[in-house]
Amino acid sequence: MVKPLAGTVVVFLVVALSYVEKLGLVREMIYSIFRAFVQLSIIGFVLQVIFTRDNAVWIVLAYRFMVTVAGYTAGQRATHVPRGKYVAGASIVAGTSITMFLLLVMRVFPFTTRYIIPAAGMMVGNSMTVTGITMKRLRDDIRTQMNLVG
């Protein structure tokens, strides 16, 4: 419990520093800390259920949930891209499902919750980041070079 306690102390030091420096971020920081605590607690309970069940249905449901949230989040980052959430979701599904399929076919790891959920989570998270940045960058490049396009 030393590391979580140390992390919590650092977070509250940042909040205190924001208050002392009158940055006006204390309320937003406390809200973010509370929201993160609630979200991580919920995810912890959900993962506990998934890991205790350890069957294909729960693995697929968890993967679909991760992809849905990642597609929504990446689409939010590119608000000016038409149907951005759907494009992001389809991109994430295409990239991660092909990769996961190949990893399973080549028997890199077995189809169990212990291996699939963390690997899929890492792939979906990285795909979300790349997709969001790519969509935003593409839209910004088109906007700045509109005179060359039209």
C-alpha cells in the first residue's frame, strides 16, 4: 500500500500547489480525481467478474465494450470529421481484430481471459490514440491546405 499512498500524496500536493499559486484548477482537479477513482473502481469490479467467469462470451463482450468506448473517444477528438466516431470505431475494430486473430492462430497465447483482455486492452488503447491523432491531423491538414485541394 506504500506506492498507492505515495501516488495519492503526490496528487494532493499538486492540488495544494494549484491552490497556493491561485491557478483556478482546484475544483476541476478534485472532480477529475473523484471521477478517476469511480471509473477505476467500476472497471476493477467488471474485470473481477470477467476474470472469474473466464469464458469466450465474456471475452467477446469485454472486447466489444473496449472497442466501442475507444471508437467514441477517438471520434470525439476529431469532431469536425464527418461520422468520425464510426470511422474511428471501424478502424479500431479492423486493426485490433486482425491482429488478435493472427496472434491466436499463430498460438502466441491461448484464448483465455488472462491473456486476451490485457493484450486486447493494450491494442485497443494504442489504436484509439493513433486513430484520434490521425483523424485530427488529417482534418487540420485539409483545413490548412484547402486552397490546394479546391
